[in-house]
Amino acid sequence: MNTHLPAGPTPAGHPSLTPRRAVARLLVGSSLILLAHLPWVATAQVVINEIMYHPPDDRDEMQWVEVHNAGSTPVSIGGWSFTKGVKFTFAKDLTLPAGGFSVICRDRGGFRIQYGTNIPVAGEFTGKLSHGGETLELSDAKGQKVDSVKFDDKEPWPVSPDGMSASLERIVASAPSDLPQNWAPSVLPLSPAPAGTPGQRNAAAATNLPPILSNVQFAPPLPGKATPVQVDIADPDGLRSATLLFQAIDTATAGQRTAAPSTAPAWKEIALQRKAGDAKKGTFSGDIPALPERQILRFRLAAVDETGATRQLPHPSDARPTFSAYVGGNTNKALIPMVSLFEFGPKEMPGRSLRNSFGGPRPNRRGPQVLEPVRGAACLVYMPPGGGPVQTLDHIRITPRQGGWKLRLQKDQPLQEMTTVNVMFENQPRFVLAEHLAYELYRKSGTTAPLSGHWRIFHNGRPTGYHLYVEQPNNSFFRRVGRDPEGDVYKLLWYGHDIVSQHEKKNNPETGHAELVQLIEALQRSNGDKQWQLIQQRFHLDSFINYYAVNMCIQNWDGFFNNYFLYRAPGPTGKWEIIPWDEDKTWGDYDGCSPRYDWYTMPLTMGMTGDRPKSGILGGFEMGGIHGGPSWWRHPGWFSGPLLANPSFRAKFRTRLREICNTIFTPDQWEPILARMEQELEAEVRYRSGLFHGDASASSQTVAEFKLHMDSFRRQVTHRRQFLLKELDKEE
């Protein structure tokens, strides 16, 4: 997330400047501290020069570290070792020539396929670099520290190396390794693939550290008014010039699908003026001229010192290479947020994960991959209800998905704590309502669940009405809920035919499914007290108990066999958790159900080993579902089967289900929730109907159907709760 520092002095005649990005996180007096360490004495030395710590697509087998002899004479590094971060000892006879490089990697075969065979690879290290930052330390043969770096995955460190294909490149070998401004992202490729310059001179390499820019501030741009920008700049060699480059993109051009540079708005340049300080450090400011409304303002800053060393901020290879803002105020008069999605450039293809769309394994993952673009060309403008500041999230990716889009935001610039969001209006209006209510109950029960809600969407300037949004269970999600994102994540697929094919692994592909298969086989081999001990040791009990209890409340018939994510915390003692997903056909809905959604009798045995569909008519509807019973019946799941059938687990499950029915899943608790949603969305239902039908009678009918859905949710809380409490009494 952005760190906001107190605003600096306001230039005369300007409105207050708002800090938008604390690039260097330098506190008061930091420029003086920085200057005290400059210039650095250039000495013959071997340094940690480049780091690939988070390859794209979580391909951690492609991690590598490069060392570089920046001196003018050869250096024997035989017996030297990495002692922190990863473990590796260089061969005793290894000499690094002047200006030479040596690489250590996690998988030599994969590295050579990706980067070629001419790069000097010293060997394979053990361990794994953390995606969230790491301390690397290089020691000589006597154990004396030669160089170390404690890098991070958030500002002021470059963020593009964190899973976006770039490596972390050192700029000046003789400058301090722990100075974030001495590192830059390597050039981003056109599609996700491990990049960087192993065994070669860094693309960002320089002999003199460029000026350091920090504390960038700018006022929210308003139509017809100049936008003041302010920045602090420091360099011990003295500053030659400071400039601001900007362009304005008309949102009316969104969706035209062109990437031709000749059609992009021209960049304009403004000289910044020193407002305070001296020749070596100071505060600079300038005004971006007035712009018309509904433009996306993009700008970057540049400074040149007296030696000619130049720095741009943001870095041209940054995943977000400009500061950005929407020109205009908050015009939202609705009761829910308004979100405008603007796509500039070629349309993205639907995304892919570790498997293809048919559930089979991907091609050889060691080779270069050519997928969708890695650098975002789209922009999101968020207007909250009731006024409030407009939020501009630029350089994001908008990928088509069924019924809407998947929004991939920058991880350090989330929206409501989310970095990947599914926005959809899929198949039936009821799904948009039921899915959010399902997640609401999971969250209230203490289940780890995605955030969800409703936004009014405009796509490339075209109104499309209200949509459901659901947070994607990704690294940011796991951080938000207090889990280590380096744990294993699986998505359950309905069409798999065995353990491996039904569990789509979303990360850590190099470790495979061994832990999962071992656990399921252990569950299948055990029973009774022995099985209960295994469940207690390996499972986060509250997670599974709450999840299955809520499934019973909302009749999530498809959530035992599939429609969930699995998470296992890293380490040999890491426990398993379950995360709900795809909750559209819940609250009494299934294929072929009554239009009143008045089915309340899904049995408490659903999902457990031994559950069988009854013959003949069940729940008022014919048999003939794909699993041999009614259309909603599913075979027990890999985990729900043994867990719900285990007597000790089942006793805790029944206790928790009764508790939820008495305290959370009650008419008193749910009426305010349903009334608020009905109030917020009735106008949205009418608005959306007008967009797609335009006729008053159709709009009235759509609103009437919406009211029927809302009433069915109220009936579900009343009648399903009554059924559950009676069935629980029978099991006692």
C-alpha cells in the first residue's frame, strides 16, 4: 500500500498538495543523511548484482542470483558461500575475472532452457527466496561478509520484480546494496516470462548513482485548472535539471484496440523550478496546464545531475510507469460505488492458470511462455457513493471472463484491499444476489472468505449496470486474512477424475500434489480415533467446521464435492484450510428447481461418506442427476466425505451448526442485511433494465422479479433454519 508522508511546503498561490506516493519513504532530514554517505569510494569488489526472487506464474524453480566482479583485477571466489537467503558454496578453483559474472540458480536445466547455455552458472543453490523480501549474504572462504542485501517487495524497492517477470538489477556496484534507489527493475518482456540479464551487464547499470527523487505530491486534477506537482530531489554531484513529462488520454478513445505509438498522445515537458534548498538538494515544483474533464492524466519526473546521470520516476520498466489521475470530480449519485473501466491498447485474451481450459497440464513449463501481455494498458476509476475522493488505478489489466472481467490491479495499489477482482453478471440476476449473500454468511461465521459486493460498471464509457464483484484468492487475499501467501493453493474442479486432475494447483508448481495425495490417502486408510488425531494434526478445524455448517444453511449442494479452494500453510506442520468459491446456485437454487426456490430439505448427511440419494421422488423433483440422484446430489468430496463421517468431527460440526442457526442464521440477524441490499439495488435493477430493455413495463417486471428473489432469501432463512434445527434434534 502507499505510504503517505506529510505534505511539504505549499507553493504560493497553489491549493494544498496531497501526497500520492512516498517513493523513497525518506523522513525529514533524510537527504542530509543520504548525502553524508555520498560519494562512495569505488573499490575492486565482488557484489550481489542481480536477483530473480519471484519469477512469473510462481515458477520458483526459475529463481537465480548473480554475482559480479566490479573490480579491475580477477578475484578468486573459491570456497565463498551464500549463508543467508539461500545456501551455496562456490567451487574451490573458481576465479571471477575483472568485470565477470557468475550465476547460481535453483534449477540449472530450467535456467538454461530459458536463458541459453552460454551463461556462466556456478551451480544450484538450496532453499528458496521469499516472494515478500529476503536477506542475501555473501561471505568469503574465511566466513567474512563480502556483500549483503536486504531487499523488499514494496516501495521504495521496485515492485516489478515481484512476480511480474522483471529481475532486481543493481545500478552502481560501488553504491550501498541496501539502498533501495540503487536497484531497478529489468526491462519487462511483452509476455510473462522470467526476464533479466543474467551473465551480462545490467540494463540499469551505471557508474554514478542518479539523483534520488522522493516525496512526490500532486493535487487532484480538476477540469479547467492547473495541477501543481512537487518533489524532493537530492544528489551530491549537484543537480543540472529537473523536468516533468505528461500526457493526457481522452477516455473517449478507450476500447479502440490500437497499440500504435503514433496514435498515443504526445508527451509534453515542463521544467521544474526549485522552491527550496540548494544545488545538491531541494524541493522542486511545476504546474501541469489545465485539462478538460474525463481525461486520464499520466506523468513522470526526471532529474539529471552534473555528471549526466539521469533518473526517471517512476522507472520506465516499472509495472506502473507513470503517476496517474482522473480529471474530474465524483459524480456518483447512486447508493453503490461507480466503477469505470477503460481499456487502452489491444484487447487481452482470457487468462490461463497452471492448467489449460480443459483441465489438463500445461506444456513444458520450463520453456518460454507466450501468454497475455504482462504490462497493464487499462485504467480503473472508482467513485464511492456519497461523495469522497475519486480513486484512479492505472496500468492495470482487464481480462475477459464469463459474464464480465477479471481485474488485475497493482499489488501495492489495491482497491478495498483487493488486487485481483472478478466482476460479473453471469446468466441470471439471482446469481448476482445469492453469491454475495453466501459470502456474507461465510464471513459472519468466521470462515475465511473473499470480499464481495456490487458496483455499477461503465465499460469503455458504456453503462452496463450493476455487477457482482468477488475478490480472487491470490497472494494479497492471503496476506489480508493473515496467511502466508507462499503456502500451497488448490482450486477444486468438478470435471476431474482423480485427486490430481480434480485439484488445480494455483502456485508452487515444482512441489506438485504429493502432500495432498498423501493426506487424502491417510484419511482413507484411517477411521475413528486414529483418523480424528490425523484431522486435528493436519486440518484447521474451525475453517472446515464453519464452512460445512454454512453450506448446510444456504444449501450449497455443490460445495462439498467441488466449488472451493484449499490452502495449506507452508512448512512440514502447515495445516489445511478451505475457502468458499462459486456460490451462485445457493439459497435454494439448483438446476430444475421450483421458481419459488422453496426447497429446504437437503439432508444433513450431504457430503459425508455413506450418503446416498433416496430412490424415487426426493425434494419434490425427479431423479436423474449426473451423479445418480436428483440434479443437486453429489458424491462425497475428498475431504467432506471422511471429515463429516468421523464421529468426533461430526459432533463438533453439529454443535457449530446449531450455534450458527441460533445466533447468526436467524431472521432477526438477516432482515437488516436483506433490507439494506434491497434498498441499494432496487434502483440499480431498474437502471439496468432500462439500459437493456428500455421499456417501462419490462422494468417493472424486472423489479418485481427482484422483489421475489429477495423474499425467497427471507423464506430460506426461516424455513431452512427450522428444518436444520429439527434434523439436529433427530441426530442427538
